[in-house]
Amino acid sequence: MEALVQRLEQAVIRLEDVSLKIHGPAGGVANGDIPNGVNGVPEWVEAFDLLLSGPVSDYLKNSRVIGEDVEKHAELVNNALRVQRNFLKMASTHQQPPQAQMAALLKPISDQILEVQNFREHNRGSRLFNHLSAVSESIPALGWVTVCMKPGPYVKEMNDAAIFYTNRVLKDYKDTDKRHVDWVRSYLNIWTELQAYIKQHHTTGLVWSQNGPMASPSIPGSEHLAPPPPPPPPPPAYEDTKSDTNALHSALFAQLNQGEGITKGLKHVSDDQKTHKNPDLRSQGGVTPSALKNRPTSGPKAMPTHSHAPLLELEGKKWRVEYQKEARELLITDTELRQVVYVFSCSNSTLQIKGKVNSIILDNCKKMGVVFDSVVGIVEIINCKDMQIQVMGTVPTISINKTDGCHVYLSQEALHCEIISAKSSEMNILLPQGDDYREFPVPEQFKTVWNGSRLVTEPTEMAG
């Protein structure tokens, strides 16, 4: 709760600072008070009412069709949106209060958000858990009223968090039950329309009235919004299973763990072939050390390269593995489902991750080997080169983006993994065949043709 209050105070300070710059000292519209619509209702409140009667109403209807926990959850979402509507109406007729009073004004909507998220936590055994998770991960979007400058992208970020789970819903029901497909469409449409609403009426942040009275917690019906706490991480989709991490490692570590033997393939240069030890070679021309020393310099000096200290530590719920060079025995243990592993700018190293984690991100790495047990979310490989990845347990999705050279070793349990690739080359998936692996290349080139009604894209034969 203390962390929530601190975030609230920081958001209020930013909101007040930007409001002074944009709207003047009063915190309202620079050229007068808020324009009213029909029947004296402020224009942007009317626009929000259209959101409630349109997309929100469709979402409630589709939730009732599904029923059970989805219907109950939808009612909580509707309550939170109604509270935000009251807050917008209050802001359109009142001036922004001092920071000391803002915390009390913003508390009720925070309670609504927590109620939506707690419903998911209390119903983890629900067969509709993915529906509940999609809502719980995105409901913090209502915190846009505390975001200064451009709150629209914040709502989009929360919408993207929902898509992780709505994709699961579509995967389970798209071919069997259209009701759930309609539910996904209607729910995501709420946040899409809210972004459009913000862009039209609150592009640079929520605007308070300039001429009205000062807002205070004693205003009748004042139920408002506070910055929500961080949402819980995605839950596991299956029970934890122990994997034998000592098996099948030879295929991955054979190249990376050569140690001193890696130099055996280099050609030996004798002393008589070295310029600095053979006077005859120096007399044949070339640049001598003295010439280099006396040569005039011109142009800007090269910028010194910055070296970073290697890092492997747990920061909150994120394992940070950064700037590791020639580290053959990196190991992460004592993992939890909430944790994310982020590997950045490592080279010629090998990392082993024991247990089950939420996700793994490999960014800007080169000649890196990673062995992990299980991941409940996604493994992302971005801007990398010459990577080797080995799955010992399960992983639902592996994404390869802007990467040259990537070998992925799948376990028997991970054969249903989805491989998503873009702007990458030399990708190979290796599947277990007894005690060995069979290699399958991932296509890099595609052919697209018009079949008379739509574009059809397929891999070219030369790409495999």
C-alpha cells in the first residue's frame, strides 16, 4: 500500500506540472471552461457515455451469454467504468485540487481495479481462467487519467497485455464456440475505442475545469481513479514438472565448451614470418613501428570504448544477465513462475536456467548457448547472432526476430511449440530422434501470388 501511495503522489506531481504548462495556473482549459453538450452535460462526458452504451454494453451482453465467472467479472468491470465516468464528470466541473487532497479523490477507483484483479486471483481454478486473466491484466488501463501528456499509448500497452490471454481463448474456442470469439472481440474493442476517445478529448492528458469550484473528497458521488498497482504476472498454464537437466546437453555444449581446444584449428605463424622479428620482411615495405609513431594524426580521435561489468543478479522479479563474455557456466536456480530472465549483450557464453520461469528474452547476444527447463509464456530472441537454445521441458512459443543463425533444440514435451520468425536467417529446429536430433530448416524466402480473391504466401522450394 505504501508503494501504491508513492506512485499515486508521483503521478499527481507530474499531472500538476504538465497541467500548469498546458492549461495555465488554474489547471483548466486555457480559453474558458469545458464546453457542454446536450442538456448541460459536458461534451467529453457524453462521448464517454457513448463508450458505455456501445462497446461496454456489447461486452456485458457477450459475457452474460457465456455466464459463470465471466459474467460476474464483467459486472465488476462495468462498475469500475461507471466510477470513472463519475470522475470525468467531476473533473469537467471542478478545478484540480492540491496534491494533498488528490490521494483521497483517487482512492475509490483504485479499490475497483483491485476488486477486478482479486476476483481473478480467487478463481484460479475456473475453467474460464484465461478470460479472467485477460480482464485482470488490462483493467489498469483505467489509470490513464493520471498519465500526463499522451495517455493513449498507456491504454494500448494494457490492451496488449490482454491479448496474451485472449489469444489463448481464441485458440481454445475459435473452431468450437463462436460465443467466446465474440466475447474477445467486444472486450478488446473497449480499449480500442477508449484510445480513440482519449485522442479526441484528452490528447495531452485529462483537463480540469478552469472556472468551477475546487474538487474535494466531500463532493457527492465523487468516485475516482488512482494509479493501479503492478498487475500479477501470467499464471502457469500447467503444473510444474521436474526435468532431468543433465540429459541431452552434449548437442548444445559441444561447440561452446571447447575451452582452449578452440584454437587448435588456427594456423601457426613462425618467427621468420613475423614482421617485428624478421628484418628482411621490414625492408620489403610496409609500415614500421617508428613510422606509426612519427606519423601525423589528423581528424577526430576515436571515441574510447566503454566496458561494462558482467552482471547476473535478481532485480525484483527479473533476472538480469548482462555483458557476460567467455562465461561457460552461468547458472540460474531457485526460480519462480513470476520471474523473467533478461539476457543482454552476452557473447561466447553458456547459461542454464533451472526450474520454470515466466519468460526469457535474449537481446543483442552473440554465440550464446541457453538451456532451460520450462517457460510458461514466451522465449524471445532479438538482434542476436549464432545462438543455440535447448528446451528441456515445455515452452508454448519461441519468437526469433532480426537474428542470424539460431539453432533450437526441442524436447519431446515441447514439440507443440509455436516458432514465430521475422527478418531472420539460418534458423534450424532440431527435434529429438532417439538419442540424437534431426534438423529441420525454417524457411527464409517466401512466394506470394494473387489467386483471384486474396494473396497466398508460401515458402519457396529453395528455402526448404
